[in-house]
Amino acid sequence: MKKYLVCFLISSFTMANFLNTSFRAKILERSNRTEKEYVLQYKPNNIKVEVLFPSTNKGEIYTYKQGKKYIYYPKLNQTVEQTLSNSSNDIFKLLSEMRGINKSTRKGNKEYIVKNGNITKIICGSLVINVTYINNMPIKINIQDGKEKVEYLWSY
């Protein structure tokens, strides 16, 4: 569960222009092993993800804000508060870095390819993220890390 959220959040932060606005998107995640669906509500420095599918996780809500992660488990009617882990903090650092990118560049071990003001590709070692846009809105994100591939289809 943690791995897919980390990959999902990384993929949701691949759009520099898009990151400066608030939005809501329904996202279908497909890999060769699983299919998942969630709703993402994004505001700068505040992210909320509600799981729609699979049914075992349906209704779980993950909220990230002010250095904290809140997880609501509907089956237990319980919310758990956690301090962000290093991997989650890395995501927010990446988010801050990406907000300022408006042309192709290399930052540390990451290469960003930008077209029309949008990040269309990120290369970081064996990790490659490709983003497809329509009207400056991401509609498809492909993540490949070695042999593992994950596709995210976005609708608004």
C-alpha cells in the first residue's frame, strides 16, 4: 500500500505549471498486477487522496499537510495521525523543486524535459516518468522503473 501511494504522489507532482493551482482529479492506476482508483484533491501544500477501488481499501482517505499524514480507515471509523516519513518528505521536497521548473534542466540526479511549460518527462536513474497533456492538463502518466510499469489515467 505504501509503495503505490509513494509512486502515485510522485506521479501527481510531475506538472510544474499545474502545481500552482488547486484541482480535483479521478485517477485510475493500472499495472500488470493491480488496478486501483482514487480521487485526488490538490491544493499547494495540502493533498487529499480517497481510495475508490479496490473494495478492501474503499473509503480510506490519506491527507498530507503541514508535515503530517492523516489516514482515515472507514472500516474502523478511525483516523491515524503520523509524522511524514522520509519518503513522504522527499515527495514534498520534489514538489517544491518542480514548482520552479519551466524549461528543460537537470537538478541533482534528476533530468526534467519541459515542452510548452509542462514537464513531459523525468529521468532519475532507472526511473522514467512520461506525462501526456491535453489543454495543459495531465491526462496520462506512465512510470517505468526497470521492468515495473504503472499507468495513471486522469479525468477531471
